[in-house]
Amino acid sequence: MHKRYLIAGNWKMNGLKADLEEIAQTEKGAANATCDILVCPPSTLLPICIERFGSGKIAFGGQDCHAQTSGAFTGDISPKMLKEAGASYVIVGHSERRQYHHETNTDVKAKAEAALTAGLTPIICVGETKEQHEAGKQFDVVKTQLAESLPASQEIVIAYEPVWAIGTGLTPSSDDIATMHNSIRDFIGNDSIRLLYGGSVKGGNAKEILNLPNVDGALVGGASLKAKDFLEIVKAA
Ligand code: PGA
């Protein structure tokens, strides 16, 4: 089966209108790309992205959503709002949400279910911390996260992102990524769910990572902010 990769950019809390030029350049540079491309900008830019680039090759998504459709949740955004703005995906359970907003697996599962109900594909993030990695607990940690965070639906994407590799320039060895992705695949027992790797993916390591078994794409933070860097990864796919 020919693999169609998903290369997803997570802009995090970065991006003003002037940065839309990077998306324009990505679109131009990716005209012949054979992978799916997703950009998750800050919510403020989502409607403008859809207006300017929505009919092109790049899909857009949210970076988080609430589990409720509406209500008294100051500062939150609902999956229905993201859907209406033109999003097709939403990241849930990113380690930065788990860490800084104390989101639990139960929260992540509720968000993923709400996203599905709104017609969005959730990208559910899992991954161990540095301490858990050093203690050799990564497989147990990720299995627990999967068991408790995944909704019943198969219309999801999973991103394995070791927390210690995010924004640090460090990546696990290829063997370690492959072993983890194989173990996630065994656990979910489904070939059609895409498994992304995330954590310091860049032009220089994308090809090697994407060639590993059971790696179906990448979730890219820092290197998704500049079209030049992001396109190197898109081209590797
Ligand atoms: P990074 O971030 O590519 O900057 O390491 C990845 C992520 O947080 O999704």
C-alpha cells in the first residue's frame, strides 16, 4: 500500500497577519507535493487562512478545543467554532496543554470525542517526559495515554511526541522511533490510522524519520514557521 504522508505544522502561539506570507510561499512550493499538508495557526488567523488559502492544497486546523460546544468557558474555543471557521483538524492533548493546562487523558478523550462530533479529525498527542524516558517507562506511559485518551472512532490521527524532543533539537534514534511506532500500531491494531512522529523534525532528519515503518507523517513545531524549512520536510515526504 502506498503511504500518503500527513505533514502537519503546529504554529503554537506564533503568527501575525504578516506571517501569512509563509503560507503563501508554502503553497507555491508545495504545488507538486504528494503528501497531505496541514497548518494549525493560532485561532486568530484561521478565518483569514481559509479565506486566502482554503481552496488550495493546504488544510487548516486548530491547536486545541474545548470538550463542550458552547458555554461559560472564558478563553476557550469549541470544536464547532473551529469547524465553522473552516478547520478540518484539531490537535488535542499536546504535551504543552498537558503540562501547562494540566490536561488529563480523560480531558483529552473528551476533546477528541467533541472534535469528532463537530466533524473535525482530532490529532491526539502522546509521549513520555525526559524523566519517564530515563526510567525506561516510555512504553508503559504511552500505552496508558492511548488506553485513556483515544475515542472509539478510528477517524483519528495519533502523534507520538516525546516531550524531551520537542523544541530541543534532540530526537530519539531511528530504532527508538520505529520501536515505539510499531508498539503503538500493535496497541491500536488498525492499519488505517495515521501515526505521526513529532519532536525536532527538520529538513535534515525528515527523510530518515519518514522512511521508518509505521511513521505516516510528522507533526512539526519550530520548522513549520518558515516556508523554506517546512517545504524541506514536505519535499522529504
Ligand atoms: P518542534 O515541536 O518541532 O518545535 O520540536 C513539535 C511539536 O510540539 O508539535
